[in-house]
Amino acid sequence: MAKKIGVILSGCGFQDGAEIHESVLTLLALDRAGAEIICMAPNIDQRKVVNHHSGQDMDEKRNVLIESARIARGEIRDIAEVHANELDGLVMPGGFGVALNLSDFALKGPDATINPDVARVVGEMFAQRKPIGAICISPAVLSKILESTGIKLTIGNDAGTAAAINKLGCKHENCVTEAMVVDKNNKIVSTPAYMLGPTIKHVAEGIEKTVAEVMKMA
């Protein structure tokens, strides 16, 4: 029977939603590994909308679930309806939407609040000792959800974000893009991806290793 792996998306586009390369690479790696993929996102408005050509904010509203459906080709669920007991593992691609839409980490750092359904699903997975893969900036949000648990994570080598993770009672380890950090005791796997870059081939290597480890633990 195929392992069921949830993928939490945060919109569509690295400046205001899910990082598209990271998301597609995650879906590809999971599909190649034979997983049954369950994409999910909160049914909420994005905190902001960015013109990805100019980099300027746009005066319009977009919905996180609807935008995430672009990446999932329409096969996506409202995260409010998803529970850990139907999953074998979970992966969170990055993108600024993780720190804007799934949380307000981009604004408040370690004092951030997390979308309640995102926090619930992650908390359920952790309590049930099911593996969680975190990519790019997602480990920082994971450290807030699982505050004071001592989990081991990486976002690469950004000193400020690493300090925030450590302040939250988790343990940051520096890591290159092509590698991952594995916390075997807590079943947490993380990789820097576009927190470091530099190109999609480097990001792909780290994500493929992360997904393989999540599948092995599931």
C-alpha cells in the first residue's frame, strides 16, 4: 500500500506563497518514490500579493488555497479538513508564504503566531511520531510550532534565522543546499533549498534526499 504523504502549500510564488520549484521538486520526488500525495493549504487570504516580475506589492487579494491549487493541479484539500491519522508523513516546501500566510514569522520572528490548522496538523504528526520534512524557511516555522522540544533543524547558515530557531528551544545546524539535517529521534528532516540556492539543480539534490528520508521513516 502506498504511503500517504501530506504536502502543505502556502500559495503560488516564492515572494508571497509557496516556492514553485521547491513545491514541484517535492511532488516529483514523492511521486517517484511511489507516495500517495495529499496536498493541502489553509482557506484564507494571502497577507499580501506581489508582482513577481517587478517585485512590487499589488493592490489585490488572493486566496491561499486557490493559489496553491495551481501547483497541485486542482487536487488539494482545505487543511482544516486534514488530520494526521490519515497521513504517514508530511512535507512543507518553503517560499515567503510560509512566513506570511502559514504564520507571521516574517514579521515577528520567534514571537510569531501560526495558522491554527497548520499548527494542529504539524502537532498531531509530531505527537504520533510521524516524519516531517521541512524545506527552506519552513524549519523556522516548525521550530515555533514545536517550541522547546529541542528538535534539530537547518535553514542553511542565515545567522538571524538560526538565532530565532535556537531562541525557540530548538537546535539549528548549518547545512549546504545539497544536503539535509536529520533528527532521527524526532523524525524531522530539513534542507536549506533556496535559503541558500544557488540553482535549481542544487536545490533538487537536497529536496530529493529529504523526501527519500521522510519516505524511509514513514
